[in-house]
Amino acid sequence: MKIALSTSNPFNLDFTLCCGQAFRWEKRGEWWYGVVSDKVLKIQQKGRGLEFENASADFIKNYFGLNEDLTKILSQIGKDEIIRKAVKEFKGLRILRQDPWECLISYICATYKNIKAVKQMLTALCRKFGDKLELDSYSFYTFPSPEKLAKATIVELASCGLGYRAEYISKTAKEICKTGFDFKCLRKLSCKEARNKLLTFPGVGLKVADCVLLFSLGKLEAFPVDVWIKRVILKYYATHFPQDFVNKVSNKKGLTKSEYEKINSFGRNYFGEYAGYAQEYLYHYERTHSLD
DNA sequence: CAAGTGCCTTTATC
DNA sequence: AGATAAAGGCACT
């Protein structure tokens, strides 16, 4: 199936899938392969054309956020030279609408881990607990259900390289099964209410909750603050904070809750209702440019 | 090559 | 409130 993208609404599939918001997409040759719900999706972009298999056009539009007016969003967040530079370089990067359950577990895994390691953990987790699928002679695995992970032992989970996160994932999965929690209800809530609900799950702090809000629930004002965003903000936006705050936070590893909330609320207030987009462009910009 | 550092942090404890 | 430590293991230097 095919979709023709309009010139006024930019999209770049590679940026969108490479930027680190999703962990389970792989490029093989010309095509990107990813498992979404119970199917292997296959998609490629050629200029303004998107070609894909195993999904409806509506699904693709929703999953890749193609219904959003990205031109408008990018112009709204373009408050200064720094963010405009990031936007210019990665124009077309879009925030996905991932499955919230998969997103939640993925970001619990992502605490204190780099992206490469997160991918390894999730690959192992899906291989052990997911269902095998095949396409084009490649093997893929579905993301295991809450029930499946709730039944797994800590030892089994830990064998996927999850370390101390195994405990959090087990507890969160059990909690979701026990209460019959439905992630769909979070979409109807305000960003703040949904965040508070997410914070009740074990292993979910401010950063993980903000990632789930942004990358799966379409709460585009969410502004996750990780080490990279902390660095970007303190480097380029230091004048927006008291000098002693900048000194203090620069010279240590983690963030206290109140320090997190200060950077988070700066992001939301400064960049506005699409702050999450600013976050992802800055994140990707800083990561690509600090590697040289 | 060994040892140290860092990783899209959270939680428990003081 | 805020500081501190602990919690896999792996990639990178």
C-alpha cells in the first residue's frame, strides 16, 4: 500500500526511526521492519512516497503522527537559533504513537542504560516471551503481553539482561493484570493526570512517565529530561536559570525531583504546547553532534 | 588489555 | 527537602 505525502507536511522515516524514541525497528536493505501489535510492519520512503505492508493507511498515519501539521509545530517551537538549527537538520522527524504498554516497559528498561543496551534487552525479552513471526525469511517476535510478563519469574526476566529492572517489570506487569488497567483511559486524561497515574507503577519515575506520555500517548507537551537534555539545556539555555542552579546541577550526575521539575517546566513554558517535539529535536541534535 | 566511566534513572534510607 | 547509596551489565576509552 502507498501514501503520498504532501510537500507542506514534511516527514523523514529514517530520522523518525533512528532518533531513539523506539527501540525495535530495524532497517534491512531498503526497508524498515518493525513489529507493531501482532504483525510485522514493513515500510520504506522514497521521496514523498511511503510504501508499506501489513497495515492500513489509517494505522500508518496515526502511528507515525502524519496527521499532525509538522510545519506549524516546528515553527511554534522555533524560538531561538539553537532549536532552529536542530529543526533544520532533522526536519521531518516525527513523534510516534507507540503502543503504551510496550513503551512503558521499554523505558523502564531504559533507565541508566544506553540505547544499544536497551535494544539488546528488549530483543532478548521478546525472543524469550513473545510469539515468533516471519516475513521475507527474517524472524521477528511480538512484544509480550502484561499477562505473559506477570507470569514470568524474576530469574527468567533477569536472564534477558534486565538486571534490577526485572523486579520493576514483574511488579508493573502484575499490577496491570490485577487491576485490568487499560492504557486507553490515559489518552482521555490531561497530561498531568496521566503522568500521576503512570508514576504509581514500580520503576516509573518522572523521566519514564514523561517518555510514555510523549512517545505513546500523544501528549506533545511532555518534556522528558534525561542526561542529554540536561546537558543541552544547561549548555544553551543556562541564562534562563539562576547561576547557582546551573553550577550545582552541572557538577553532578543525577537530578533530584525538584531539579527535574525545574528543567521540565522551563521546557514546557519556553517551547510551548509542542515542547515534546523540541525535546526530541534537541536530543537527537546533541547526540549526533557530541559523537564527533 | 585492565580498569574506569557512563548509560534517555528509580528507589530506599537517612 | 535534599543528599546519598545501591542496583546488572555492557560498550567504550
